[in-house]
Amino acid sequence: MDFLENKNKGGYLQFELALLAMPVSFGELMYSAIVYGCIYLGRTKSSKLAAEVRQSRWDAMPARFKAQTQRANSDDVFALWLGAEALGFTIEYPAKTLEIWNNIWVFLDKNRERLTRLVFVRIKAELMQRFYMGSFQEDEFRALCAIYSSLGRAWWKPISSKIIGLRMRGMCKEAHMRMEEKISGRQRLSAYRINALCRKLHRLRFFARYSIGRSACYSNRLTSEALAEKIIEQRIHKVEHEKKTRDERNALMAKLRRVTLEQHGSGEAVT
């Protein structure tokens, strides 16, 4: 698979976080993520096409793809081509690509008890190009996937190094992580190493990051300055709310004491 100049600069590729748990090389992991993203997008686009438009697109599909419909699901073949075209990828050997797609689903089905499904990483297609071409290291890619999947559709969110460590391995639960460590023998990264990776990715502007004490908040939609403002505003609102609640509670207690004293002074029974 070769990556062409991205035609759709705003194109996003989505794949399941669980793919990060696959026992494959970094290159194979990237290939699998791109294949999943192409077919996922292609299925979405295909479902929205009118029958006549879908037929015209099918007719326009290259012969090397049509040849695969005899041995693979025709909807998967069409979705692969449709998604790859939209994201700017060209696939010279669709047979090999569809074999990888099949391997992905064999892995996900076989390990469904220790994986959290339908947690997605959403990343720009042109950014995936940079990782696929070897511009960054595997741990950096995994850390970015962990943060993006944790953020989801949120504008910003506090994310602990423990959560990032879990998601870097494609896991969402501690129990699943322990099971994975027993099976593979690989240990998770230290909090120090995870924080170093996150600081580097922040310097490279993959996301905004703002630390308060031992916790850190992240955003892939806001600038660092805007994120800091949001966090400070939330802290101020929280302090003001707590003060208001405390003042109301103190006023209520004072009223109760006053009523109690008045009832005792008048000889009335207190219930």
C-alpha cells in the first residue's frame, strides 16, 4: 500500500483501539489500522449512496478490485476501494489487503473476552501518512492513539498516565491488562516514560496539554492557552459553587439553632 498526496485534507481515519493489542510489528500494525479505517469509512459512504450512484461507483472500480469479489465479500471489496479513494490511499494488491482485513477480525473475535470493543481512535489521514512513512516511533503512535481514543468527542478531558498506559496496549480495563501481561510477558511502560512521551507529542503540537499538580488535561480541539483557560474557569466555578453551598449550609444551620433556642425559651417541645 502506498500513500498518495492526500486529496481530502480534512479526511479522518478511524479504527478500533483493540488493534493495538495485536501481536504484530509496528509496520503491520500501521497497515492494519489503515485497512480498518479505509473499510470502515467505505462502509459508511456506501450505506449513504443511492442505488444508481452506488452502481456507477461500482462500475468505476478498478479491475484488480473487481477480481477479488470471487474470493471475498463484495461489500468489503467495494468499501475498501471507496474508503481508500476518499482518504487518498492507493492499494496495488487488494488481495493481500483483504487478507489482512480477515486477520483483524479473526484476532478480534478470538480475543473478545479480553478486549474492549468499539472504542475508536480517530486520526487525520495525512497524520497517519507521517506515521506510516516512519517519521515517528511506535511508542509515540501508541501514546497518541491512547489520548485520542480517551478524548473521543470531548473538547477536553483529564487523562491519567495509568489510562494512557492501558490504552497504549489496546486495553481499557486493568484486569484485561494483567491478562495480556501474563500471555505476552510484555510489561507496560512506566509513568515517567509515558509522561515523557506525552510531553514530546505536546511539543510537536499533536494536542494541547495542561498540567495541574500530578494530573494533566488534554485536548485535540483547543489550543494550550484555551485549554488552560477552560481548566481555570472550571476550578473557579467549582470553588464558587462550594463556597455558595457552604454559605447556604451555614445559614440553614444558624436558622435551625435560632429556631431551637426560641422553642426552648418558649417551653415548646422540639420535634
